[in-house]
Amino acid sequence: MKQQRILSIDIFRGLTIFLMVFVNELAGVSNIPDWMKHRPADFDGMTFVDVVFPAFLFIVGMSIPFAVQNREVKGDSPFQFWKHALIRTLGLLILGVFMVNSAEMNREANLISYGLWTASFYIAAVLIWNRYPTDWHTNRSRLIYILKGIGVVVLIILPFLFRKGETGAITGMTTSWWGILGLIGWAYIISLVLYFVSAKNKYFLGLIFAVLLVLLLGLKKSWSVFPFDIAWLQGQTGHIAHSLLTMAGILTSLLLRTDGINNKMVKKSISILLLGAFLAGLAFLIRPHFGGISKIYATPAWALYCAAICCILFPIIFWLVDMKGIKSWANFLTPAGKNPLLTYILPPFIYAVIGYGIYPEWLRNGATGFFWCIVFSLIILWLAKLLTRLGIKLHL
């Protein structure tokens, strides 16, 4: 029997994607207050902008127990399950690397124009990862394979047409970092493995969370007590911090699922709030000793504070939507919640096609720029809704 869907999770996901689109657009606006921008790497602090990406990691974690249960109800074998998980991770890594390289392209030296290269990548992604209508799998299965095959061929060709570096001397694509989607992919697979290691038990998972946090603290301080070489692991502290955020989301879902979703809702909400308070207390204690708060450096305090904020925000949405039935206010977020990947890649695809220079300066400056970013984000949600109705729904 398929489990009941918790609408607040979809709405939280939609809100997070909407804000991701908004803050990405806001990054190109000048003369706005500092609290609307990412904090510099060495600044001890964060703004709401620095919480948006962690919030998505948190909601990825919240979705994991429900997704696992749905796969089990469908009767997936362990091989089928892990095949699906690894393909999803690989897809996110590929998308992330292509997006990073698109931003780092030497546009003068590239063998084809930036717009054509980037638009081709996003079209290929849609062809490969679109969830085609159910009847197509029966009546047009050959067409599906053809479309996916075209997408794969395009992704294979594009790296050979790519140039980067000051003189365009670097041929092919390189990985300077994994991109937002790639970082999500790593956090997803690490947390998924740890979820199974914990035997899906919230207390055991909490213990693993604590061990991972201690490991992160030790790596940040280069503790010499570890019985292994930490040189390689010290370069992975970002993945560990991101996985902590995802695991906090898993813990929140496990608290919701205890004794059934519809039972003891108030008690569960209080438990999640207490989890948030505990994480915030930990962040307060370790902040002065382990690098302060920095999104760029993925410090432990930053990860814990962001997880705590999510543990406070989600029960509010849960109370409004699932407990009180007040959900019409979030209707505009539905496209982003149901089709998050398409919503996220729509802005860079649009800019690849029409270019960044089409806006007048006043739409990239001050208050007018801020309000334009809101309007632009709403337009993206409307386009996502339209494309979803047309049968374009990306699924990894």
C-alpha cells in the first residue's frame, strides 16, 4: 500500500527551488544590501541566501525515507534499487559538471558559440531525463530510445567542442568543482548509504550523525588522533557538511513517520523543533573553535545552523498545510515542487538562448532589480507549470 503524501514536503521543496532561482538571479543585481548576498568566505556569518542551498539538501534528506519505502512497496530488488540510486547520482554529477564548465567556458575560443553549446546541453538533458508519458512506453517505446540516444550523443560530443582557460588552451571539460547539482548528488548517495547502515533507525542514524560531526570537527582541526591518513579526507569536508544537512532531513522524516503520519502530529512537530534547538545549541558551542560560520568553507557551525533553521521552518509549514489544511497560499509553488530539476535549469537555458544582455541597466540595479528578480522567478514557475502540462518532467 502506497503511503500518504505529506504536502508540506512538496511545498517546502517548491519554496526552496523558488528561492534558489531567486537568489541566482539576485546575484547579478548591483546596489543591494549585504543581507541579500552570499557572505564572503572569510566572513564569520551568513545571510538568508546562504541557507537556500542547505535547505534543499535538507529536503532531499526528508524525501529519502519516503522514496525508499515507495521503492520497497513496488517490489524493487536490492539490485534494482541501488541501480536506480547510482544512476540518479551519476545524472546529478553529470549535470553539475556540465553547468560548471558552461560558466567557465572561454567563449572566444570555444568551437561553437556559448549559447549553442549551453542550450544543446540542456536540451540533451531534457531528452535523456524526461519522464515520458506512460502510454509512450507502450506505443512509442522506440521513439523514447531514439530521443534518449540523441541526448546521449550530444553530451558525448559537446566536451570535444569545449575550450576553457585564458587562451582557450584547455580542450575538453575539467572539474573545478561539482556544481550545485553535483554536490546534491554526493550528499544524496552518502546519506542514502548511511540511512541503510543505520537500519532505518532514528536513534542509530542519530549516532552516525554524531560520529560524522566529530569526524568533520577533527578534519577541520587536523586532529592527530585518527588511526588513518586524513590528507585525502580533508579535501572532502564539504561533502561531509552537506551530508550532515541531508541526514538532518532524514531524521526529521523519521520523526514524522513514527507511529504513522497522522498520529501525534503536535508531539512530532515539537520533537522536530527540539531537534532544531539542539542543533542550534551545538552550532553555538562549536562556532568559535571550528572556523565560524562560512558557506564557502562549509564549516560545521554553518551546516548545523542551517539544519536548525530548517527544523524550525518545516514544522510551521507542516502545521499550516497538513494539520490545518491551509494550503492555497502555496499553489504557486506547485510547479517547482513537482518538477524541481526542470525549474532549476530553466533560467540558465533561457539565458543561453536569449543572452544576458537583453535587460536595461535599471533592471539590474537596486530596488527595481530586486523586484524584477521576484517577477522573473514567478515567470520561471509559470513556465515550469506550462512545460509540465506539455509532458516535460525531468526525473533522475
